[in-house]
Amino acid sequence: MAGLGGAALLSTLAARWVKDRLPQSRVAPAIAAFLALAVYEGSLFAISLAVASGVSDYAPSIVWRIFAINTAAFAALFLGHRLGLFAGLAKESRLPARERSA
């Protein structure tokens, strides 16, 4: 349980780090989210190696299947969001301007 919490914390910190360093754009949140997922999964793999349990869960066929499911879900949600914007069911969010320190 502590391993999952630690992995979640590391992935959140990684996403914030990337988000704060990328120029403000529509792509930056997606890059931050992808990095967070990569850090989360990498942390879980490292924990599995450290405690010598569950490494077989990271077989290439299993990882590929999970990747395919996540890719399909992302595409469906993205398409649904864009259709909602097109139909007027949602408003496009505007990113707030960053305050720059002098």
C-alpha cells in the first residue's frame, strides 16, 4: 500500500515539474500526464523488482495490451470532448496566464 502511495506521489511531482518548465500550450498538460504515467509505472516496476514479486506482470504482451487499452480510452475520451465542444455542450477552457517573476 505504501508503495502505491509513493509511486503516486512521485508521478504527481514529476507532472508538476514538467508542467512548470514547459511553455504554456495545449500540449503541455498531455506531456505532463504522460510523464506522470511513465513515472508511476516505472516506480511500480522498481518496487516489484525490489520486493521480488510481480515482475512477471510486466511481460511485454501484458504491457502492450494495457498500452493499447489506454490508447483507445484516451482517443475515445478526446474525441468525445471534441464532439462536445463542437456541439456546444462544453466550453473550451482557457489556460490562465502565468505570472512571471522579475
